[in-house]
Amino acid sequence: MKVHGSESRKDWEPGVGCERHGTHGASGLGDPVDCAFNHPGVWPGSLEAGMLSALTGRLNDARHVFSKRPEQMTQITLQEPTRFPYGPFKFKTQVPRDHRYIVHSSTDLKNWIPLSTGTSRGEPFEFVDSEAPKFGCRFYRMTAGESVSVNIIGYASRTLVPGFCMIANPLRSPSPTVSQLFRGWPDGTRASRFDIATMRLSENVLKNGAWTNPNDRLSPGEGALFFNPTSDYKGFSFVGEVKLSDLSLPIPAGFSIRSSMVPQPGALCDDLKFPISNGDVVHVFDPDRQDYMIHPFENGKWTSGQPVLGVCESFWIAKDKPGNWLRQIGTSG
């Protein structure tokens, strides 16, 4: 069968016809190599050297594209989140050289907005958000092409009133101990956690610059009764990484202190997906009144309204039967 009007590659010129393709253009679809790909039965038994060279070049190009390992494309990790005393927030990261990146921010982990863009030089760099003081909580992720950072970091702030309040640390950090979380607080500060085994509040007080139990930890999902011994309303921020993927927090029968594993405010069940059941009673502390508000759940409904919680707020739960508090969250929102 004669193709392109000649059996010799050297005789082929743009504009000469193919039996199946018709007239070829100068490039792109319709050249002899494309015909070899699209109509393998059309060509004679062997390709001459020029055709074979062109075909091999295309296969090598394809092999180069598809042989890239996923980790060579773009993998971004946000590191060393820091909140400055005067408000700005910073973190460090690294993006492969010449990759265009976008820093996104969110206050609810649902709606993300582009905050900054740039092209990486391939070296580690710092990003500083000078607008952070305008927000009570803010979270950050980064994208480069179709890749999204493997983690989300940020801060969550709360005003700690004089006297008692129920606090929670909604972010994962390398050392979530009371001695690290509450550095700089004055003597008389208290952070009491509830021991489920003994059914008692632990006594953890700051005296002479040292905590009674300095290694007591406050991790996402937990909580503590906190006492501010001053007459000042003190701003405070938790800083760290948002827990991702499928989250599960066991809720034992009886009393315990719990908090949302995800730094979001909202109605306890409707928004935060707490596993409520008949006979459960939720106790939320009102820091302004310095008293508890009680929310029983009976006959499939709240008898005194569904409790609404803020970020960094824990609560008491008296649960009739054990359960698991399940949440799901990822970097894509």
C-alpha cells in the first residue's frame, strides 16, 4: 500500500495526502508519525530510519513526563507556626524552584481565600501575615499547581476573663504541656483537668513560677477548668496544626470534660456533630456570670436549648452511654 504518495520518508512534504488522513499540515496531527500512531496497519512492514527516529523521540518525551515520581512534583509542608505577642503570624515552608504557589487563609476551615501568591526560588522561606491581629482565629494552607499542602496550620485566640473559664486547645503542637502553653502567666494561675479514673479534678497551680504538674497535657478534644488570678481580660492564642482526616474521640459514660477536635464554633450537635443521646446532660460554663448553664437532652430534644460553643471552649458532659465523637476534615476544605 502506498502512503503519502511515496514509500520514502524523504519524498514526503507538507500538503501531500494520506489515504486515511487526507492532506497533512506542516506540524501537529496529520504528519506521518501521527499516522503511524493512529493507523498502525497503514505503514509498510518496516519504518525507515527517519520515521523510527521521530517516533522514538515522541516516546521518550512521553516516558519523561510519566516517569516523574509524585514526590518530585510538589509536596508542601507548613512548619514552625508562630504567633507574635503583637499579633502577626508566621510560618516556614519550601516549594520546588520556579513553582507558582498560593497561600490560602480561612477562619472556619470551610471557605478559603487566596492571601498571597509568588514564585519559589527553591529555598526555604518565611511567610508573615501582618493582618492576623484582625482575626480571632485564622488557618493557612498552600497550593502549587494541583498540589495542596499536606497540613493546615494556624492559631485560635480567646479572651480569658478574670476568674474561671473552660478552655480547650484545638490545635496539635509539639509540646502541649501547661508549662509551655501558659508561659508568662502569674502565680495563682490554675489549669485543672478532670481525671476519669478517679472522678476528680486535678489540682495544677502555678506557684513561685512553677506548675504543680508542669507536664499535664492539653490536646485537641480535651479541656480544663482555667483560673485567671488577675483583674485583667487577657488575650490568649493556641498555635499549631489542625488535626486532619477521620477523627474519633471516645466519650465515656459518666462525667468528662471534652471539646471539639476541630477549631470551629457552633451548635454542639448541628454544627460540631457531637453524638448526643437521651439522658445526656451538657454543662457549659458562662465566664461572665461565673456559673454553669445546664442543657439536658430528653425524648430526642434539648429541654433548655442546644448549647453553642466557641473555639477554644470545653464543656462538661454527663453521658448516659459511651459514644464516639466523629469528625472528618481535609486540606481541601
